[in-house]
Amino acid sequence: MRTDELDYDLPPEAIAQVPIEPRDAARLLVDLGTGHPPGHRHVSDLADLLDPGDLLVLNTTRVLPARVAVTRTTGGAGEVLLLEERDDRWWEALCRPARRMRPGDVVDAVGGGLSFLVGEDVGEGRKLVRPDSDGGLLDALERAGEMPLPPYITERLDDPERYQTVFAERPASAAAPTAGLHLTTRVFDRLAARGVATAHVELVVGLDTFRPLSTERVEDHAIHTERYHVADETWDAVLRTRSDGGRVVAVGTTSVRALESRAARGERSGRTDLFITPGFHFAVVDRMMTNFHLPRTSLLALVEAFVGPRWRELYSLALDDGYRFLSFGDAMLLTRADPPTDAPTDAIGQGS
């Protein structure tokens, strides 16, 4: 597939700069499949759009306040944005200005109590850094760090918790699983009363998820690996739901990747480089709730793989009708174009 086939015109005024209040007041464009006109609802109506016996799957990762203003060894200003911790206690990070942070330099957080030893370049603008903090790193980041909002959000976020889902657990990600930002306790109560179960996965979101594709062919893009975990309890619920005729509804592209990675790899935990592009055969997910995505991204490639080229009609309708786009914007509820393949049942209990 050519990357320019994932292009569309996104007017700047369509990009949501602040989250809507309350969360579940976000609009929801409901895709009913080929040949059926979509519906216009709100996230607060989600329980009415699912059936008893369906399973809603959530990515519980929590965003780190990982953007840290630093003072360089020369006294100049800089920034370290932590992306992911490696097994050797080094972190991959984006450093600015990159050329003026050299291996062996130690830069100090402006907020105090935290410094970074700069290591080697690892490509694509990334460096290794090793944090040194007074007390735990998470506490130090809470004091000295800020939320790593996407660059297209230029308004200040007054409440950092609005860039976290209400069900977030382990701090690990460099970006939020944004489809989940709309969900509230009220929505979950209505889902439970409707007979819709929920289950959790974890996929640690990296910034590459949101970066534009840089290759002419979508399939030539090298996607970075991300950590995922799909517990046996969740996988049991998935298989039971499908066996009983229910639908697996993933909240966000990251939940889709976690579930389909477990199906493909047969492992409950690990690193996945699963790149879902048109022609991919979904083994697990029947419906997906997702935000509207940037042009020419791997996220939009996943959406095309899920619903086919009709995403263009849905996006065009949403733009014409004033839907809000990207991280703080509105959402869609999509129905997969093709029937599922058989999910592997022997994956339960395997992996680490």
C-alpha cells in the first residue's frame, strides 16, 4: 500500500486542544458496516451500542510525566523526554538540543532531585540516558517532569490527570491510550448493568505510534517494538466471549495490538513489533473504539486494515459535521469489515 493512500486534509481548527468535560460527553461516530449509514451518538451512550455478552478490553497503561526540563553542563537549557526503560537500567530518550548533549555529559533537572547521564546515540534521534534521583524515579518525575503531550496540542493542560484514563494503573508510557480518555465510572456502571464485561491488557505506548510514516510504501516502515501483557484471565475472557457468540470490543489501537499480538505469538507477555496493515487477518477483535488519527500514520493503516477504505467516508463525514480530532478529540466505534479468523486456543498458559 502506498503511504499517500493514508493521506487526508486535516484542518488545524479540527484538532482538539483541550479535553471535553465531562469525559463521556465526547461525540461517537458509530460505524454500522458497509452499506449502512453511520450514527451520531456520544460516548455516554456506549452501553446502548453493545450487547449483553460483549467484552470491552482496556489498555491500563499510565503515562509518565516524562518530559523533563534540564540544565546542560554549559549552563544552557535543554530537555530530556524519557521513552522507555531498558533491561540494563538505561532509558531510551529524546534529548534537545541533541547535538549539544554528548556521551558522558550529566544534565540536571530544573526541578531538582534528578539528573541524567547521557549515553550513546541509538538512532532516529534517540539517545540512551541513565537517571539518578533522590529517592524513587517516579517520585522525582512527579516533582520535575511534565506530561509529554503531543506536539499538535499547544494549549496548556491545567489538570495532568486529563491525559490519564480513569482506569490507568502502572506508570510506563510516553503517550496516553487516548480512546480510553473518554470513559468514566458512569459509563462502566451502565456497561455492567447491560451485561457487558470488561477486561484489561497493557501495551506500553511509545511516541513512534503517532509519528508519520516516512516510507513510500506502508509495509516498508520499521515499527518499533513495544511491551505488552495480556493476562491469562483476560485471554480466558476473550475466548469465552467468542465461544458464547459475543463480540470482543477493543478500546484503542493499542488494545488491538496487544490482543492480536497474544493471538499471533502465543505468549502472554513480551515485546511486539506487530504492524497491522491492510490485508492483516484479525484473530480476536470484532469492534474497535478509537479516536481520529493523524494522516500517514501506522494508526490509520490499522484502521484501514480493520474497516477497509470506507474510513475515508467516515473521516470526511466527521470533518463536515464538526467532530474534534486527535488525542483530545471525539471517537468512533468501528465494526470490522471481515469475519474473524480462529484465535489460537493453545496460547493460554504459555509465555512469561
